[in-house]
Amino acid sequence: MPEDVVITKERKEKVEKLKFKDYNNYSVKVINKTENMLNNYNVISNENYTICINEKGEGFSKYKNTFVNRYKYTNDYSQGIFFFVKNVRNKKVWRVGEEKSQNEIVFTPDMSKFTSICENISCSCKIITSPEEPVEIRSLEIKNNSNNEEIIEVSSLFEPVLSSKEQDYSHMAFNNLFLKYNYLEDTNSILVTRNKRGNVSEMNLCASLVTHNETVGELEYE
């Protein structure tokens, strides 16, 4: 066998230099008091799906240029994807992240987290997106800080649009006419479909409420 052998290829691989990744830019911002004059925003995104939310829990999610929920910054009322919690015993209702309750907001490059405490009930909502798929997960953790048994109702609320913001701003009522809603009993999900218009393909949105804990009563939807 010859000692000096030269091996050649018709297509040679290009040797890429190792890229140094700096993780020092990972920042954590903790907010305990909301400012009415200046809002802090946090943006989480993968290649196609983006979640933009401020310290009051208001904001939007979008896939490429298609908005998932209706959002327009206004002082009249809050818009976004919200969780409402109701204490059945005293009929008290509050929104997770609401200014009236004791709040702690944590913003990081890959997560937004809201913690609210109302009387003896604390609620924590963590918002993330899948690294690759157009999916967002809002994980809600409820804790009873007292020795009394409590029954809690959880409601999720948002207005689907499945269109660009320009289409929704121009005529909201007309934009709603092209949406169809179906309830999927096998997965406890609501399927929202935007009818095909012109060259735009059909869009679908699925919202599911999932828990691994024991529940009381039936799931209700509107």
C-alpha cells in the first residue's frame, strides 16, 4: 500500500468556520408596577410565528402577515388573548395580569410570564411559542394559598381575525363575515376557518383548552 495517498472528489464540501454563540444577551426583565404613560413590550418569535404582548397582557399573535387575534391599541378597552378567573364562592372575577390585582411580569427573549394574586388565589400564565411550528402555548397555573376549598372557573377570551391588520382596520364587521366556527368535541377545540377569497388560500385556526387535572362540570363555549 502506498504511504502518500491523495483522495479527490468531484464535489468538495465547503468547510465552514465555527460560529461563536454569545448567550450573554439573554436578559430577564421583571416588572412589578405597570406604567400608564409608557408600556413595556415583549416580542417572542420563531421564523414565522410572532407573539407581541405588553405589561398589561394586551397584544397580538400573528402567522407571517396574518393576525390571529384582533388588536388595535386604544384606551377604550383592552384587546388581546386573555384568561379570566372566577372564584365561584364569592363571585369575584379578575383577569390574569390585570392592573387591579397584585402583579409580577417577567419578560425574557423566549417567554412572557404574568403572575396575579387576588385574595387567596394566585394565577401564573406563561406564554411561549414552538421553536419550529406556528403554535403558541399559554400555560396557566392556579394555586390556592388558603386552607379553604375553592371552585375556580377559567375562561379564555379573544377575537379571531385571520387576516392582515389593514383588512381588519378597514371594515371589522365585513371581515367577520368570512369566518366560520366549529366545535370539535373529541379534542375540546374550536376551529375557526376563513373562507377563501380570490387567490388567498383558506386559513384555519385551532384553539384548545387542555388540562391534566381533574375538572368539575362541562366545558362551555360561545
